[in-house]
Amino acid sequence: MVVEYIRYTIPASRAEEFEQAYKAASSVLDADPHCLSYEIARGVEEPEHYTVRIEWDSIEGHEQGFRRSPRFAEFFAAVKPFFTHIQEMKHYDARFGAR
């Protein structure tokens, strides 16, 4: 499993639009067999900061499976207006954690 983190800085005036975009895009993630789970979190101290965390079965599943699937265009169309607000978009190997 790999975890993709996408950090955004979203102006307050666009926060609701951003959240609605990810709600729309979430149906694509829900249907994708390579996506294990995801969450969108908003900063408490700095509410203009958002972190999107997506667990993928593998980096290949994300990059070769999901990104090459027909539904990726639907996902990307929903979140594309916020692409320029990305501060970081990287994959990480999960080492340990708790439930």
C-alpha cells in the first residue's frame, strides 16, 4: 500500500467550491478498485490549508490503473480548477499506524 498526500492552499472564498469538487470526485474514488480509502481534511488553525489523503493498493495501481482508467477524466475534471493551489503531491510508503 502507498499513501498519496496532496496539500492545498485554498482561499476562504473558494473553500465550499473545493469541498464540493472533492465530494463529486469521491464517487470515482469509491468505484476504483485501486483506491483503498481516502479523506479530505481542512486545517483547524489555518483553514485555508487542506490535505487530501488517498490510500492506493500500489503506486502502479494508482499511476497505471487509476490514471489510465476511463473514469480518471471525470475525477480530474472535478478537481482541475484547484490544480494550481497544490503545494505538494507525493506518494509515501506507509510504515506503521493504529486504527
